[in-house]
Amino acid sequence: MLTQSPFTQVTSVIRLENVTRAYTMGGRTLYALRGVSLDIGAGEFLAIVGPSGSGKSTLLNLIGGIDKPDTGHVWVDQIHVSAMGENALAKWRGDKIGIVFQFFQLLPTLNALENVMLPMELRNSFANNRRARARAVLERVGLGDRATQLPSELSGGEQQRVAIARALANDPPILLADEPTGNLDTETGQRVIELLAELNQAGKTIVLVTHEEQLARTAKRVIRVRDGHIVEQTR
Ligand SMILES: Nc1ncnc2c1ncn2[C@@H]1O[C@H](COP(=O)(O)OP(=O)(O)O)[C@@H](O)[C@H]1O
Ligand SMILES: [Mg+2]
């Protein structure tokens, strides 16, 4: 077991070391990740591309501490994520990681502003100006005039931008996006990716999972995953 951070370069913010993850279902074992090692630098915009079932979501969930590897190590920002307990992990994630999902996962009874305020309430952050901050973040994603709309009153692209604003609520340095355009038309999806690129320009480290090659090209680096392996890396 590693007890000391293996980071030799301060610029590396995410490191996976020979990570494996398998799922057993009905006596069958499915190998989602078969030994993946990966370094992601601070301020990178990385796209992870691969067909359905190749292990992309598993990889992202391990980085976000939503899931743990069976073997291997996950380090994020000098923290040994794969060795952390649940409570510490939840706190850490609230501060350091913003996550965007394919199906937005907004709370339907809360308006856009309230959805963005929620992570601040959960982390007890920005106590004196949550509403003002949520408004500013909504403006940042181009939705300043939609603050009081319910998710059902917004288009898919708008809902995804609210979800991105929610992911930014606690100003995390790292944003993870799992097929964020999978439920959007091509043009709306491209705009969402451009928003991610802008956030990257502003200093966020972004890890984007997608099966759309075209969208991946916006990222600064693309890696390909197939059958639980990284098969190609391009810089
Ligand atoms: N919770 C789970 N239970 C059982 N099998 C799973 C689970 N999550 C993922 N898998 C399996 O692991 C493999 C990789 O899944 P996933 O990481 O979701 O791939 P992708 O996101 O690239 O579509 C697939 O074969 C999938 O069926
Ligand atoms: Mg997936």
C-alpha cells in the first residue's frame, strides 16, 4: 500500500495507477477496467472516447470517488482518493469535483437558481451569498434570465447548462462530464462542449467522456478506451 503521494510533478492533478474494476453479476464477472494507468495535468481538457460498455463511466466514477477500484490507486490533487472513507470522500468531492451527467439530474421541483444553490447548502459554503453566487454562475453559463424556471420549462440544452452551473456552484478545480451531450442534438451539444472549453480556458481541469469523436476534438487531449484498456493516447 502506498502511503506517500507518488506525484513527482506538481502539474499532475489526477493519477490512476494500474487500476482494475470488475463487476460480478449472476456468477459472471465483467471486467470494466483491466489495468488502467493515466496522468492528467492541472488545467488539462481531456476527452475519453470509446464505445458503449468500454469502461468510460467506470473510469470517471473512480476519479470522482463515486466508485473504488478493486486493485490499483487513484490520486487526485495529492489525495489518495481510493483509500478514503465515505464521509471524508463526500466532503472532499463537494469541494474539489463538479460532475455533469448525460440526463442532467436536476431536481424537478426546484427552479434553476435553487438547483444551483443546492450544492452550496449541502457543503454549507458561501453562506452569506448563495443566491447571488448562484445567479452569477447561471449568468456565467448564459442563463441569467432563466433563474426562476423549473427544469421542465427549459430546453435540453438549457437544462444541461443549469447542471453545469450546479457543478460549478462550489467552484471546484475539476469538472467531470459523463456523456454530457448524449441527450442533446448535435448543435446544442457542440455549444455545451464550447462552454466546457471556456471553463477550461478559465483554469478548470476538465475530463469529458463521450462516444462522439467530433466533440472530442474540442479537447486538448484525447484518449481511447476499449474493453477496459486505454488503447491510444494522443497529445
Ligand atoms: N454497477 C454495475 N454492475 C454491473 N456491471 C457494470 C456496472 N457498471 C458497469 N458495469 C459493466 O462494466 C462495463 C463498463 O461499463 P461502463 O464503465 O459503464 O462503460 P461505458 O461508460 O463506456 O459505457 C460494462 O460491461 C458494464 O456492463
Ligand atoms: Mg457510460
